[in-house]
Amino acid sequence: MEKLSVIIITLNESANIRACLESVAWADEIIVVDAESTDATAAICREFTDKVFVRSWPGYAAQKDFALQQCSYPWVLNVDADERVCPELREEIQHILRNGSAKDGYLIPRRSYFLSKWIRHCGWYPGYQLRLFRKEKTQVRQVRVHEGFLAEGKIGKLSGGIDHYSHPSLSQSLAKLDNYSSLEALDRFADRKQIRWYDFFFHPLGNFLLKYVRQKGFLDGMHGFLLSWISALLKMVLYMKMWRLQNDAASSLKANPEVAH
């Protein structure tokens, strides 16, 4: 029977981490990399594992890459602190570990809660992500946000899922919007053509129509409507930040033309 390592990165997750760890307590090893939390996160984690690494925050990709390197076992399951592994997924993974697999990674469905409601549409469900994989075949995608994992070889799908408690309040949703849009803007602005006025209109509108109409967000009622508008707002803020970064870069070149040579 093959063995499994679970990796979790944390920062001030005392409200979530216990339930997360309880859902993966069956694993052979749990690796937690904590970004110097100021709450009880690290102490709670030590109740479940002695492999708690505390290090300053280098970014999502670098933190997950560090966690991956600490794993002792060939199979790795990545879980976020605000997620829970469902019993059906646990059984599927244990079956793979007992019986072996010709696959090198598995996409896992994730259902996300927005303001205490499970969102079934808006492109959120099933929301397959590569979360179970062979360590030797996998690397972290090196971007600032939405980093994820890249695995070589054959990829399968599992039916058991992960529950994601990501948006308990509007204030937290907007805080995530601000943080993620800043990171994505840094990843994208240099490769994006010059931002124009119509980008601020058409991209948010297109994103709203994608979520609400094409991906049937209207079937989630008011929650789907609000989520679609927040997604549109995220797109608006992203283009605003990209525009600002482009303008700052252009101004810097004008002030220091020798930098361009």
C-alpha cells in the first residue's frame, strides 16, 4: 500500500484549520507551512502533526513549493486551510493507495460556499482542480496567484470532492478581490497590450454575462447574481491595476530613459 502526504499552507487560519485537519487526519503525513501566524493556527496544527514549518511569506507558489519538498511519500494531496475533504473522496483516495494506479494525478471536484450557500453554477462547480498527484511527476505553477500544480503523465478524475468555505462574508470576498487582483495584475500587465477605456467596460460586462447567463448563475438566485457582479468587479479592478502599472512603468522610462537600454 502506497502512502500519502497532505500539504497545507496557512496564515491566521485558526477559525478554519481544525476542521480542515480533522478531514485529513487519516493521511500518513500532514505537512503544514505557516506564514508566521499571529493567532493560534500553528498551535492547533501541532495537535495533528509534528511537521509544522514556520517561515516568512514568500508568495503562494514559493510556499507551496516548499511544502511539496517536505513530503516524505510518493502521493501528495493539497488542501487549503478553508477546505474539507469529504468522506467519499477519502474512500476513493484510500482505494487508490491500496490498489495502485496507472495515473500520475487526479482532478478533484470542489464545491464552494458563498455567503452560506453552495454555488452550483457560475462556473464554480464542479470546479475540477489537480489536487492529488505523484510528487515526482509534479511541480508548482510559478505565478503569483491561482498557482496550482502541473503534473506530467496520465491524469484522471475523482467523483468525491472537497468543500470550500471561501466567502463567509461580503467584506472577506471584497478583501480577497483586492488581494488577488493586485497579484494577478503583476503577473499580467507586462504582457498585456496597452489598456484602453473600453477594456474597463467590455471585460467586466463580458465576465458578468459569462457567469450569470452562459454559466447559468441565475439558477443560484440572488447569490448567483451577487457572485456574478463581484466577478465583474474583480475584472474591473484588475484592469484598473494593470493600467496603473503600465502607466507607472511608462512614466519611469520617461524619467530614466537609460533604463530602456
